[in-house]
Amino acid sequence: MTRSKNPSVTQRYDPWAPTQPVEASNPLSRQARTPARLQRSHRRVSGCGCTPFLSGAMLGLIILLLVYLLAPLRTNILLLGIDYTPPEHAVGRTDTIILATVIPLKPYIGLLSIPRDLWITIPGYGENRINTAHFFAEASQAGAGPLKAMETIRANFGVDVEYYLRIRFDGFRQVIDAMGGVDLVLPEPMAGYPAGALHLNGNKALAFVRHRLGSDDFFRMERGQMVLKAALKDALHPRNWRRLPVLLYTASRALDTNIPVWQLPRLGLALLRAGADGIDNHTVSREMVTFATTSDGASILLPDWSKINPVLFEMFGQ
């Protein structure tokens, strides 16, 4: 091979250069080589395109989690406390009726206690006390009591409620005992106890709620909400977390509900965010009813809807 005598011409090995010798001093030659290098560089950076896909997938999962935890915007639950019956039966009057609403997004938890002697229309049964709705339906068909109670609430209060939570009073005692009791602070003497700090076991807590001497249904509703809030506060306190396995087991046996399991985490998160002290308590109070008697002399409460409806709108938007 004859070596070139022109010193300005070189033959360098460059995998990206043209196959023919190129003059190093020729600027056009460098420009010609540039696109090939850029093209190669582009191939190295582009990769498989997985990063945008993974980012989109993570964003989608986060959105789904938020939708699960925060939607629907409102969940209404009817809480029913059944007076004493044999353990194998749930036929009983609803001695405690609380309409609860949960808005996870705010978060907001509201409780409206309804007096058991409120005189309303029970679909299919006519006018009677509200606490008999569960009794009539359950006596006719096992398991129908809570459904009839929810139907009665919808028909009279106009609140769309689809879930219920029912507990017998013996189950109430068991749950309180599984928590190790409940701590209250009484602002004034109540149910035979002086004002101040108070610790109650299951039997004493139930007696405190149902105490009748010198009180009426409105006082009982107030004490019932006090015990419920105190129980929730104690259950959420870190010192009681070690009791959670026993508490959950006891509650699962004492409670009857149609709330699906997948709803429980979002309701629990709303409770954690709101805190027991953040629960908004209301009652259908004395000022919202008229005291009356039936033809056979039984005491009843006639609802004044012009005073009840503003509370319903404030709490339930209805």
C-alpha cells in the first residue's frame, strides 16, 4: 500500500466516521460526523420508556386510594341499641336510636340522638312510637328489624341511610369490659355520681346510660352520647392499642351490621382524623317536640318538623 505524501490527509479509525478518509481540517467533515454521534446518543438515552409508565401507574394508584378513602362524600349509619332479650334473639325495642353521618373528606362525624317515644309513621304499620319499628318487623321476620328501622328513618326524616349497626345491651357491657372500662368527666352530678372524673366498667356504664330515677329520655340520650364518645376516645388512645385484638374480637361477636368490610378502613380513618373530641353531637331536644298522650294514656312525643328540619339540613344536608 502506498503511503500518502500529503501530510494534511490522515487515515484515522473512527467507527462513526465515513468509510473514506476525511480531512481533519475540513469543517464540513466534522458537521457530517455530528448527526451520526447525536443519533447514537439519542439511542442510548431513550431506553425502554418505563419511567413515564411507572410514574403514571403510581399516580393512578394514589388517585384510586384517595377515591377509596374519601368517596362517597357522605355515609349515613343508623345505630341501634336493643333492650335486653335472650342472646339468640334480636326481637326487642330500640332503646337507643342514633343517626350518624360521616364525611371523610372534611373530616366530619355527626351524631343525632332520637327519642324512643317519638310518634311517627312506620311504613306498613301506621302511627306508633319510633322504637317499635324494629320490634314489629323483627317479630315478623328475623333480620327485618334494622331494615324497617332504616326505612322508617327515610320516610320520616328524609335522610338516606343504607347502613345500620345494632348491638344488644349485653353486648354493650362486653365491649366496654374488653376495653378495660371507660373514663368520663362529668360536668355536673349525673345518675347518682358526683361531678368529676369517673371510671366505669361494662355493668356500671350501662346502668349510667339507662338510669331513670329523676331523669327522662333526653337525659338518657345525653349520657348515652357521653359514654359513646368516651369509649371511642379510649379506644383510640395509644395506651389501649394492646387491647385492640380482644376488643375487635368482642365487637365482632356483639355487633350486628350490614357495613361491608371494605368500608371499615375509610370510616376508621375518618374517625382518626376527626378524633372523638371532634364528633358533633345533637339530639332531637325537648324544644323540638310536643308532649302528648295516646287515647289509652301512654306518653308520646309529637315531632315539630319546623324545628327538627334545620338540624337535619345542618347535619345531613337534607
